[in-house]
Amino acid sequence: MVLTIGERELAQPFRIVPPAGIAATQEDLAAQEDLLLRVRGEVDRMARTINRMRDLRGQLDAVAKRAKAREGGEEIAGEVEALRDTVLELEKTLAVPDLRPGWGDTINEGARLYEKMTGLPGAVQLGDYRPTDAAEAVFADLKERIDPQVEAFDALVADEVPPLNKKVADADLGAL
């Protein structure tokens, strides 16, 4: 460890030692840390994807509103709304859309993949031991269910948004 203050550097080696009475080996603790880091990575990826979904839905809503206000814009508005609905359905698999703070939406709508994944660290870090096989299995199951949703959204953005964006721009309705 090096501490730098102005031009002065102080260096001191150190070693982290587990508290006495912990039966877990360093490998057990490393396995626990590894699973927690993988969970954090998935939660981060889902949060970024959900934010992108919500941003895209907002943009699509605005374009649909502008298109409806124009004469002859119903066709583009319909295409934009169809894409927005597809994005919303993907989002519904990951989280409750437009969750209102303080409301029972999660309880009323059921826990989605995001809530399930964010609940996993509490079980993994209950003690100083290797993660259970069940915790690893839950992570693998959730990841297996999350991956197709994130990939479907990425494919939608790559394949469906550019042609629609061209139509929107050609109609002089702005851009996504």
C-alpha cells in the first residue's frame, strides 16, 4: 500500500488476516467473493439495460405523440408504438415498469428477475463460508433467464431502431 501526500510517498506492506474462529479457508472466501462479484456484474448489466429500455420508450412515446399530431403520421405512430410495446414487454421480464416508490407494485406484480438477482447477495454473504450449491444454482438459473432478454433488447436496438429512425427522420419528426 502506498500513501502519497504531496511529493512524499509512504509505503507499507500489509496482509489481511481473517478473524480468529473463522473456519473458512481462503479458497472458500474467494469463492464467496467471486459469486458476489458475478451477481454485482449481472445486476449492473440489468440496471443499464432497464435504463436504456426506459430511455428508448420515452423517446418512442415522444415520437409517437409528434407523429399523431401531424396529418398522415398515423402509420409511423403505429410502428413507433409497436416497437415501444415490444420494448415494454422485454422490460416486464426484468423489472416492474414505472415502479412507484412506496407502492406495493413489486408485491402486486410479483418479483421480476432484477429483484430476484438483487436478493441473492443477502443469502450468499450470511456467513464466512463457500457459497452453497443452491446459491450457485440460483445464480445460474437467473442468468440463463436474463441473458435472452438482454440479448433480445440489444438485437432490437441494432436491427429495428435504425430503419425506424430513418423513417422518423425522413418524416421530419426528429430522431431516436
